Amino acid sequence: INEFRSLYASKQAEYDELKVLLPEDREITNVLSGLQDTARNSRLIVMRFSPREDTMQDSIMAKPVEIEVDSNFNNLREFFDKMAKLQRIVSITDFSLKQLDKQAGDKTLHAQFLLTAYY
């Protein structure tokens, strides 16, 4: 029994540490707003930012957001780098990248992806 209590206490402490990485339900709006700000600060031209219905994945809620941006490669790379360094858990999937016909210095490609924020 003492071994079980010790194991339970260590797992509870680990859970409490990891829980900080997931925003509460009421915070998800702030997280999405922060993601939009990060995109703008990375000089992405946001064409679409469309949240989908929340889903449940392994007892964690997920908020998928369809995103389309125009940018150049360096600015897009900067945005993804910032996403990778976030304290909150997000994932980027279903990525599509196309070269634009009419290009300018800050606008050479069109990217579409699904960004999922977990809470």
C-alpha cells in the first residue's frame, strides 16, 4: 500500500506539472487570439482563420482551426518556430504550400494548414 501511495503521489505531481500546458476551456478564446497575433507579428497575411467544432482526443479537448496565409518562406518559418516554442500544446497538420503566380518580397507563397490547440 505504501508503494502504491508513493507512486500515486508522484503521478499526481507529474499530472499537475503537465496540466499547466493545457489551457482551461474558458481560456481557449485567448489562446486563439494569441495565435492570430503571432501570425500577424510574423508578418503573415491571414486569409482565413476558421475555428471548427471542438473534438475530444484521448480525454483532452481539441480546438482545430483551418488557417490560410500568404507569406514568404522566412516569415512562415518564423511563425512555425514560434508555434514550436509555445508553452501551450498545439499541433500543425494537413499542410499545403503553393508558390504564388504574382510574387512580391513579403508574398511569395500560399499556405494552408490545420492548427489544433489542446485544452
